[in-house]
Amino acid sequence: MSKPTISAERNLLGAAMHDPYILDEHGASLNDADWYRPQHGALWRRLTALRADPQHARTEPGAWTALVLHEAYTWGQEVDGAAYVAAMVAAAPDVDSAAYFMRVIQSSSLGRNVRDVASTAMHQIDEGRPAAEVLAGFEAAIATLAARASVQASPWVAIGDVAAEVYDETQEAARNPESRIKRVVPTPWPTINLRTRGGLRRGEMAILAGRPGTGKTAAAMQMAEHAALYGGVGVFSMEMTRHALTTRELAREGQVDLTALTTGRLSYEQWAGLTSGVEVLQSRPIWIDDTPALHIAQMRARAKRLAERAQREGTELRTLVVDYVQLATATVAKGESGQEVLSRISQGLVALAKELDVAVLALAQMNRSVEGRTGERPKNSDLRGSGQLEQDAAVILFTFRDPDSEIDDARELVITKARHGETGDVPMRWDGSVQTLYEVDPHHEAPPRVREVDRWQGGE
């Protein structure tokens, strides 16, 4: 590995000392650990710092080479001396080959990092560490490496080309209204779809928040089940177990009272409903991962594997649900706050939505201060760690129960942000026995309640 890697490092450095624009484009793409020879890493660092100096930021290629050779005398043995630098300049390849040598160096660095991660895992196993703990650390480390390896500068695309794509999509939508489903994931509620211009959008993140007992998780799973009519759905359930989550879904799909389902006291009709619910869920492309406290890098790796699995099983992953963001983890610098962690998670979810071209629905907690507040409707600032979440989300929804309402099962879905549509309140009715939010149509009666054994009106 060392000979071709060292050769690629020398060639890239030589090209960069001839053409400073290589540093403008790739300077931040490599760090010290990416270089096989520490002296080469030190030289790259010196070159990028020199180019970042406003005094030399506009230096042209010819003058740049002279400047580098002059500065090399002050860098000394840190870069193997001025003579070594001059030799690389003299043997530099065509500057157009810089991108190739960059890829060789990055690939070599990735290989060394993978080997180091594997070696660390083996050492931990030999020390007697629990296998599950070692595997979790190994998976997170590999996911971090994979995330870094996939970060590349987006190519420039002419706006005219994008305009032609939009025209084609619009033309197709005019011929076939159902074709718009390719870019949006409809929700179960017509008014929400109308106000958000179709529902959730692929490549974007939506936030769903609410106080405990307002049906937040149930609403998210209703959206997940409906989304499964149009493509695969992955659910990261870091709060509830997959068994508890699925029990509630069976109550909804089978229209079986949840208390009867959990106690086993079912009537003949309810057993028939349960059987029907199982058959429906077995046909839906929904997958649940109930691992607690997932790292954002682990989520990315698992979502990518799920996308591949969905493709193998004849569908396409279109939606990811994260319940909930404050339970996830991220790597931050020592001393950074929990809000910084949440910001990294939020940014990571937006990046994941774009990378996999999926709609991400992230559930979020509300600030504790709203618990004692009365007479006010939810607002974006009520989100815990709201700054980054509010900025990153394309849509923000709140499940809301007006404490002054005399109707016990009255709920609302409050749209406080809609990047492509309009905000507003949508009246709902909550049926806790089957964990379902029904949109209230002012021109028709609300859906009938199911027969129940003991009424259960929990919300989460």
C-alpha cells in the first residue's frame, strides 16, 4: 500500500505547488490523518494555511510556485526540508490529474482506518469486553467512516437543465395526477395534504411534536402506515419497543379496542379484526428498529442497508420515522452542550433525507415550560432545542389538545411551518381505543367509535 500511496501524495503536493486552485477546491478535503507520511500532511497543512492568508489568496500559479519555494526554507524538517519540496515541484505531474491522486489518497486513508477499527474491535474482544458492546462501537465507527467517505462536493448543474426536469415532471403530473406521488408521501388526512401541497416531501425533514397524551406517536405511525401504501417505511423507535408499537398498530388496523387486545379479553368479532390486522401489517413494507440511543452515524448506516433490503424485496424506501430525536446521539467536541448534539442530529437527518431521497419524519419533545402554560397554542419555539430543528424542517406539525375544550376527544394538528404550503389548524378527533386521529369533516359526522371492553384513552 505504501509505495503507490506515497507516490500519489508526492504527485498531489507537486501539482498543488504549481496550481493554487487545487488547494482552493480540495484544501479542506484532507486532514493530517489522511496522509501516509506525516511530513506530507504537514506540507499540505502549510500550503492550505498559506493559501488562506488574504495576502496570498489571489496569487496566480507562476508566482505561487515561487512563493512556496521561498517559504519552504522556513518550514524546515517539518516538511523534509526545502530541497525535498523543490524536488516534488520539479517532478510534478499535469495539474489536471490532481483529482485522481486525491481519490487514491482518500481510498488509502479509508483502508487504514477500516483496518484500525477492526483491530481495535479484535483487541476489545480479546480483553473480554461484551460482544454486543464491541459490535455497537464497531458499527458506529464504521458508519462514521462511511459518512466521511461519501462526502463529496456536489457537481454544478445548469439551472436550465433543472428547469427542463421540472417541466417534464409538471407535464407528467398534468397527464397523470398520480405521478406527483413520486416526489411526495401523502398523509392520511386530506386537509394536511392540501395545506402542505401533497404531504411530506422526499429529500426533506418534517417535525411532529406534541405534549404527552396528545397522540404524537400514534399520529406518526398513522402516517407511516399510510406512507407504506406508496413505498417502504423504516421506523427508528428509540422510545417504545417494537412489540408495544406493533400492538397499537394492530389495534388500529383491526379496529380492536387496545385494552381488550392487551388483556386478551377479545370477542369473536375482535378476534376476526385482529386476524385481519395481522394480515394487513404482514403485507405492508414497514420495518422497525427499536435499538435505544442510536448514534446518527448508526442511523445512516442502518437506513442505507434498509434501502438495499427494500429494493431486494421489490419496493423502494421512501420514508423514515425517528421517534424521537432527543433520544438519538451524535459526536460533538468536548464541552459542547446538549443543544449542539441535537443540532448535529438534525443536520444529519436532513443530510440522510437528501442522500437516500426519502421523507424523514422526526418526532420531537417540547420544552418543559409549556406544561404550565395555558391559553396558548403551540409554536415553533416550543420545540426543545428548537433553533436547528426549526431551521432544518420543511414542515412542523404539533398534536394539540385545547385544555379549554369541553369535548374530551377533540384534537388538532397545528401546522406552524410549511415550506411549500400554508400554516393553519386542522380539527381532529382522537380515538384512544384504536390509537387513531380522525380528521373532522364539518359537513359529515365523525367516524363511528369501535365497540370496546374497557376504554383506554392514553395518548403516547
